[in-house]
Amino acid sequence: MSLSAVQRLMVGLGVMGMLQISSWAIAAGNVADFSQKDPSVEELTDALTPCSQRPKCCPPGLNCRGLNKTPEPVGVSLDQITFEFNSDKISPDARNILSKVGKALTPPKLSDVDFLIEGHTDASGSLQYNMKLSKRRAESVKRYLVEQFEIDPNRLKTEGKGPNDLLDKNNPTSGRNRRVVFAPEE
């Protein structure tokens, strides 16, 4: 293979890798875990700011050694966004944290950033059912943010993860696994 062919291959792979950073970051669990916490709007805004907008942030999957950058979480995981049993209806208790998320997504700093909303379930029930339920829950969160905070629905994409990527792998039925993850799409 000629040098130029190798260079073209490397550039192509680099571009493909950069396009997958957000999805990879979530899959790898590279999120700030705000589970069982009460983060402020400012903390959520900081955690939801894309790595490309943070001066010392090293995007996941890249080696930034020697560049004075450190790996940082991309996105947030929240188990406070709860739903009625077997339902995609947001519980009244979840509205407090969702209001903070809505406020975090609306300032000028994040107004042009798109986000992926992942719904997660625990391992109770069938995989097929949990995949559908987690997608419906992510859609419910999106609908709430669009209606309450007038966020452009095109900025919010949703995905159901079901029981895949458990937060508490040692306890697959733990409530900590029933959560919503938000991540900026770089």
C-alpha cells in the first residue's frame, strides 16, 4: 500500500471515529454520574458542555498526553428521573431534576448543541419489553423538555438502551439502573 493510500485510510478512520465520539462516550460509561444527588443547574450545564467547548478537555478515545488536557465525562447520568411502574409517565418527583436539566439546556452556551437522551431500565422483564419501554421513557423526557422549556425537538434525539449498560452490574434489578443519560453530540 502506498503512503498516500495509508494516509487517506488514516484520515478516513479518524473522521469516522470523531463522528462516533458521543455514542462511544455513553457506551463506555464516560458520563458524570449524578445518580442519587441533587446537582445544581450550573453543575449540569458544565457536565453537558461538549468537550470541544472545554479548553482542557480530552475527548474520549483520544490520547491527549502531553497536550495539557485530561479525559473528562461527556454527559450526565440521572436516576432521579423516575417513572410510574411499567409506564413512560414521568413521576412528579422527577419534574424537579428535569426542570434543572431544561434550564441547563437553554442558556446561550448550550443553545446550539444537540443532545442524545438515553433511556435505561433494570434487568427485570424481557429484553424486548425493556427496549421498548426505555425508548418510550426517553421520548417522554424529550416531550417534557420540548413542552416545558420550548427546546427545539430537532436538538433532542432519543434512544432506548433497555438493560444494556447497567450502572450497577452487581445488582441488575437495582433502581440505579433505571435512569436517563443525556450526552451532547459533538
